[in-house]
Amino acid sequence: MFETNHTDNMIQNMLDAGCSEEEVFCFCECRKKQNKEEELNILENHREELLHDIHEIQYKIEVLDEQISTLQD
């Protein structure tokens, strides 16, 4: 019972973090095989994608801030 709840919580956390259904499926398959290294790879890869997205958005904000600053001068 505890293991099922723990796995359900992990799946929900992954979905909340924006993981795709494919990532969740692969994670669950790795979990069944007790392949912790691949589980970590899936999570770390998704984290890198999110970080990349943040940097792209940050760049876009900086470009807009520059444009706003130019218009205010």
C-alpha cells in the first residue's frame, strides 16, 4: 500500500513539474526494473529542459526591457 501511494505521489509530482506522459511512462518502467540511474536521468533531463526554458524566457524579458528603456528615453 505504501509503495503504491509513494509511486502515485511521484507520478503526480512529475505531472505537476510538466513531465510528459512518455517521461512518466519511462520513469515507471525504470522503477519496475529498479533502474534508479535511468530514473534520475529522466528527472535530470526534464530539469535541464525547464532550466533552458527559463533562460529563453529571461532573454526575451531582457530584450523587451531594452526596448521599453529605449522608448522611455
